[in-house]
Amino acid sequence: MDFLLLLDTSVLGTTIRMATPLLLACLAGLFSERAGIFDIGLEGKMLLSAFLAAAVAYTSGNVWIGLLAGIAGSLMLSGIHGLASITFRGNQLISGVAINFFASGITVVAAQSWFGQGGRTPQISGAARFDPIIWPGALTRIRDLLQANLSTKIYSQIISGHAIIVYIALLAVPLAWWILYRTRFGLRLRAVGENPAAVDTAGISVIRLRFGAIMIAGVLCGIAGAYMSTALQAGFVREMSAGRGYIALAALIFAKWRPWQALGATLLFGYLQALALRPDIIEKAIGVKVQVQLLDALPYILTVVILAGFVGKAIPPRAGGEPYVKER
Amino acid sequence: MEKMPKWADVILIPAISILLAAIISGLVLLATGKDPLNALAIMFDGAVGSSRAWGYTLYYATNFIFTGLAVAVAFHARMFNIGGEGQALLGGVGVAVACLYIPWPHWTLALLGAIVLSGIFGAFWAAIPAFLQAKRGSHIVITTIMFNFIAYSLINHLLVNVMKPAGVMEPATASFPEAAHLPNFHDILGLVGIDFAMDAPANIAFFVALLACWFLWALIWRTRIGYQIRQFGESESAARYAGVSPTKIIMISMILSGMFAGMMSINNVMGEAERLVLNSAEGAGFIGIAVALMGRNHPVGIVLAAILFGFLYQGGTQLSIQAQIPKEMVVVIQSLVILFTGALDHMVRSPVERIFLALRRKEA
């Protein structure tokens, strides 16, 4: 048994890649829920964006256009969610569930009619994909890496070698913190999630603030989805979001609706997903062969365990989930 | 005074929602280069055009009645159980255990045994998230979704490593014995002289589903615990003040919910496949959400909504065969129904209410 193997630099590098869509979705949920709008639909927005990004990137040959298309699709779903939960004061959970099913169905229908490959896009490559950025002096060949010392390995496998969206996601954390805690918009946004009536009394539009928050969430989910299909993998396959939107929500609760803690929580979930991809390392580390099915279920089981056991008292924004009705 | 007559609330509003969903689905079909009217004709012919078609439609409807009841009973306690899919999969394990490992002398006893075991397995899978919600405050929506994913892996493990007969590649159990074979509509309706298609999967589980509907009605509207469930759903604080234990209501409503979802397996696993395969529930657990919303959590509404979705599901299958429209089109329609009947209810409702108010003013 050698538990240090579990900290292998290649696993930690994969951790960052797996955590990126979770982190972006978690920050999306952060903005939305801090403004008082529950968003179960993170999953669907990521999925639609993943499809549109891959499909448009393949068709246009330019991954940036694909990214924009993904964000546009995600924003459209955000708009529907806003219409249902803000304008028409409907049930936010049900609206989110509807959005998830819509994305799950429409992506396959559209992919089939567009490409005819059984609900997937063709493989994308070259300029239609976000390639890893190799930092100066970083090693890429496996043979070189095996002989390298630890600091070189950390530099080459953990810091270097990710697609640009990974670095954008990491920069989004301090940015989200700054917006939420150091700007007037952020103060109002947090206030509207706690006590919308007070914000309304101050003469600020609750509806506009909440729409602003879910549009930010839409952009972030769009980037997350595009990352899945154009960087993490080379194309869209059905249901490729695989519950990441829900795991991001669990991470958000774990982080108690705070940005830096969201980074920590999503890195933890990313690590579990990275580990689940490496049964060989787990076997060497704990000396027992673990069944594939258990490894597949591991991130989901740990989501349940963390939600149930280690969160402590997580108090959501007070007005979360409640539509705001102006006093007459 | 009510804003509009009851028939408008029960029939007109859902009908408008369906119409909106149908129009948007038609637009989606147009966008993918298919003819929506032709698609509708194929669906009608394939889903209600013959007794065989009806046999399939009612077979699917049976699944959706069970999962619709599952979602509805939880909704009455304002619990949102998205885990019907996982609970139905576990119910399938219950049915497989009952049919494979117990030698039943007659199908009636086998059916009873399968109902009990599938209910217990499904209830168990719902009881864990319910307990975590009641005692640890874990969000029931997220936990039940996670339990769906965990159920997929668990069934995969059970079929590949435990229940698969030796020497077989396919991850599935052996076929159930003859004594566990349920009579289908051909057998049942043949007794009263009606000639029903022999190869359609609708079976006696349909009548069990109707019985379950009655059970839900009696429970929710005619018993003390049903009253407490509704009270808790209306206002948790009021229920608490009246001495109702939240833990008890959460546990009971979710256990009943999981039980209904699990019992679906007597239809698809025992009545149709007659063995347990991977992904036996085929999304029926999720369709239950749309069915419960459309049926307004009432058994009669659930039966009607389930038959509508049975029509969509069977019609959708015919579309994928005859018109190369992917089966996932049904998921799109399902999402639109959830959106319009669930989340955008106010958008559909308020113009109708305004019309009725205007009419009434004219009369006065």
C-alpha cells in the first residue's frame, strides 16, 4: 500500500481539468442562488452549450465561434428560466427540471438531424478545438516526465498543459469574489437574495437584478459546456454532462455559497472524478482491486455523503426559491 | 369566489398547455426538416390505430401511472422526488428476486410476491434520501438524482457480477419461470369475448395500477395520515404547530413514493421483459414528473395524463421506426409539458382567468 500514489501529479493535473466545468457551473449557481433563484437547470444549460459549441466549432472550423454559440444556447435557457421563475413566478425547481429534460432531448434530436451519427457530433480537431497551452519549459513527453523531478512534474502536469478555459475558470474565482463583495452590483445582488422587499423599497428593480444574475449564470454554464465538448473531449456525445450540474450544486452547498470555497469544493469533486478514471492507481495505492461500477458511482456517492455529513449548517440565501411579489 | 369554473381548471388549462407544447414540438420537427402533420398521423396510427397499438400505449401508460403516483404522493408533502427512475430500477431487482429465487405455485401469488418485494426495494431506495433530508437537511432533489446515478451502477454491478447466469455475455438475469408469467390483455379480454392483439405487452399490471390510484386517493383524502401529509405540504410551520412530526411525514411520503415507483417493475420487468436487463425503466421515472404535474397530483388526472404520455411514447417509437425521428423527441415534448403545466402555469392561467372574469361581469 502506498497512499502517496493517490497524489500522483498526472492525477492532480486531471483533477484541475475535471474540476473546471464543475467550477464554472458552481460559480453560475453562486450568482443565481445569491440573487434568490434556484437553478437546477445548470445541467441542461451545460449540455445544450456542449452540443452547440461542438456542432458550430465543427461546422465553422473555429472553436471561438463554437464557444459563442454554446454561450448563446445557454443564455436562451437562462432566459426561459427567468421567464418562468421571475416574470411568471413559477416553481423554480420545476422550471429547472424542464430545462434539463429539454436539453437532454433536443441535443440528441438536433445532433441526429444535423450530423446523422446517432445523436453525436463528429470528432473535432485542430482549430475547432481548444488545445492545451504548453508553458515555456514544460515537459510533454511521457519518457521525459518519468525521469523529471517533482517540481518539474508539478510545473509540467499541474500548472502547464491546460486549455485556456481552465485558466479563465480559475481567474473567474477572484473575479466573482470581487463582483459579489466589492461592487455595488454585488451588494445589491446579495441583498436581493436575502430580502428582495428591502431592495425594492430602495428603488432598485428586483426583476432586473435577478435577470442579471441568471444571465451571468448562463454565460458561465455556456463556457462550462463548451469546455466539456471542445477541450475535455473532442466532440459532443449524448448526456455528456453526466450529472455535473447537480454535483456543482452540491459543491455550492458544501462551499456555503462563497466563491473561494467553491473552488475548494469543486477541486475535491474533480479529484474524485480524476481518481475514478485511474483504477490502476487506486489498486496500487490501497492494494485491493476496486470494481469498475463502484468507481463510476464514487463521485455520486461522495456527493451524497458530503451533503449529508460534512457540510455542517449550510444556510441558503433567505429568499432563495421564492418568487418576489411586489406589495400592492 | 373562484376565478373560473372547475372544469376550466381541470380540463381547459391542461389542454392549452398541451396545445402549446404540441405547437413548439411541431416547430422543432419543421426545423429538422420533418412534416409535423405526417408525424402526427404516424403517431395516431401507431398508438391508437389498432388493438395492438392500444396494447402498447396502455402498457407504457401503466408505467407512467405508477411513476406519476410516486411523484404525486411526494408532491402532496411538497417533496420533489426526482429519483423515481432509480427507485423503479431497484424495484426491478425486487421483482427479479421474487420471480427467480422463490418457486411460486401460481402467477397470482407470484404477482403478490413481486408487488411486495418491488415495493420494498423501491421504498428502500427512496427512504435513504428521505432520511438524509429529514435528519441531515440534505437537499432531496440533489440526493434523489445522485441515487439515480448510483442505482445505474448498482444494477450494472448486480447484473454483471451477481445475477447473470454463468456463461452468458449479456448483462441480464435468466428468464423468469413460467409460473411467474402474467396474463396479458389478450388473455384477460378473451375471457369476456373481446379479441385483443396477442403480441401487445399490456397486462394485468394495468389493473394493479388502477388499484394503486384508488389507494392513493383513499390515503390522501380519506385518512388521518393523508390529511397530515397535505397539511405539511401546505404549510410546514402550521403542521408542526399542530403537532405533526416533519420527520414522520417526510419519511412516510417518500417511502410511499418509492414504493409506487418500485411497483412499476411488475409491469415492465415481470409483465413484459420477463427478466431484468440494464436500464429497465427507460426514463419512465422521469416522465412521472410530467404526468403528476399534468394530472394535478390527483389519481384521475394521473391516469389520463399517463395514457396521454403512453400515446406519446408509443407514437414516438413508431416515429423513430417509420420517420427516422429520434425517440428523444418524446423527451422534448415531455420537457415542454413540464414547463407549461408546471413552471409557466401562471402564464397559461392568468389570461384564461381574465377571460372568465370578463364573461362573468357581462352576465352580471
